[in-house]
Amino acid sequence: METKLERIIKELGLKKGFVAEKAGISRSAFSLIVTGKSVPTVQAALRIAKVLNKSVEDIWGHLVEEEDNASNHQD
């Protein structure tokens, strides 16, 4: 399943390696972040968002909303 970060990168017509380099993240670490297998540090998330000209919330905000919804349904 495609992550929101992956979709944004594709929509902007950018290469993952370019984004990783500009954000100062190794390609292997960035690959894990893009596929959702790893969560970026706050600093890395801010740098990725800056490269993509997006907010952190634009990229990962849906994860917080999903987590909030899941916790609200646990009774």
C-alpha cells in the first residue's frame, strides 16, 4: 500500500534519492520512512517537509487522526 509520503513525492515528480539527499537522510533510512516501516525523528520529519514544501501535518497528520480514532473506539 502506498503511503501518503510516497504519494506526495510522486505527485511532485521528485525522486526519492533527491528528497533524501536534500533532507540530509541516508537513502536506506529514507526508504524505510517512505514505505512506513520506520517513523522519522522530529528533525528528519521537519527537513523532509521543508524539501517537499509541505507541513509535517500534511504528510503524517493522518496517522495521528487514525491513532485518535482507534483509541476512541477502545472501550
